[in-house]
Amino acid sequence: MEFLVVGIKIFIFISIINVWFLRFNKPTVWRGGKASSMREEFKTYNLSETVMYVIGGLKVLSASALLISIWFQSLTIYAAVLMAVLMAGAIGMHLRVHDPLKKSFPAFSFLVLSLVLILNYLGML
């Protein structure tokens, strides 16, 4: 189980860095509405650029803390809970603008993976 947990943490970290740094100004099939960049996506959700940077910062912070938690396990619960809350919010935004469910798939996947990390940390898996 430990290898799976480490793999999940690395996967979430790489994915969040990819979205917020490498694909920030690029279109993807997962963007909300008809947005072709992160800025357009947040406009679609009727959220400000300031909110976009706060959310992005929190996601990068959480993903970084998950990576660091490979060595400092006590960070796991805080980072995974924050990531789960952020991903639940992302799903909510997709629903709010009536996106097809498939656009919520990445957020749903990260929510489930975060829940796995939380349950594992609490000794429930």
C-alpha cells in the first residue's frame, strides 16, 4: 500500500504542476465551458483573476505538501483534505456552468485520490 500512496502523491503533484504551469494558457478538453485558457475558464465560472491565483496557489501548495509528505507523513492529512476541498469546488464549478460530466473527470479523480490518501492516513484502508 505504501508504494501506491507514494505513487498517488507523485501523480497529483505532477498533474497539478502540469495544469497550473505548463498548460495554463493552453486549451484542453477539460476546461470549463468553451474556455481555451485558465483565465477564460475562471471567467466562465464568473470568478476573478485574483480568485484564480488564490485557487492556483492553494492547489500548488497542496500538491507540493503532498510530495513533501512522502518524507514528512504528518503533512498528508492537511494537504489531502485541502486538495479534496479544492477538487469538490472544481466539480461544483463545472456543474454550475452545466458542463458535460466528462469535464469534471480530472477533478473527480483527484478528489477520489485525495480521499484514498485521507483514509489511508487515518488507518481506514
